[in-house]
Amino acid sequence: MDIYKLITLNQPYTTFPQALYKILKEGHCWIEWNKEGTKIRYNDPERLMRELQTLGFKAQDSASLSKNFNDYGFKRLSDARKSRYDPYRSNWTVFAHQSFLRSDFDSSNNIQRRRARRPRVPAKKSSPCSDDGAW
């Protein structure tokens, strides 16, 4: 099993974009497509996390929700957490992805989770008193 997919039990929505598409398709008032079907927005992150949890995902808090959007390459266009800086003063968070389109569910199946970067190995610090073979 691919460790980079969200692990779920007994549900057909194995990736975050597929689950997100399903939630959008249900027609909730707190999450919706824009007119063109190229962007999504939501104003209730707690509700979105609960919906994802019912589909078997482990969205625990807004940080893990943001991480899922980021891991799958979605771009944040507006952030309700920073609405005081938003010229529209909205309480909606807006995301977009070039392959996440209302009119083309199949393209959402091609959205891959980006692989985690390998952690950088910190340079070994040597003290002036250590015998590290530099002599």
C-alpha cells in the first residue's frame, strides 16, 4: 500500500481530492465551487474535518487540513484566518488546483500526493577540543 495515500478503512475515496470531490457533490452550503468550477471555498473548517473523518480520514485540526491541501498541490487563494487582511472581508477559505475541476472528476483522480522531502542531515558540529581526526 502506498504510504503517501491517506489510509482509510472500508471506503472507496482513497485520496483527499476524491473525498473532497464527494463532499462538494453533496451540495452543502458551507463548501462550494465557484461559478466556473475551478476553485472551491469553505467557511466551516470544523465541519469539513468532521465530513472527512466520516469518510475515514484523519483530519484532526486545521493544520492537518491545510497540510492535506498543500500535500496535494492545492493553492490557497484566500484565508479566512487572515480575513482582516482580505479586501473582501470574507470568512471563506479558497483553494484551487489546475486538475481539480467540477466538470472533470477523472482529472482529480490524477492528483498525486507530493512526496515528502528527505530531511536534511544537520552538519556535524565539532568542538575545538574534540579529536575528530582533523589533526
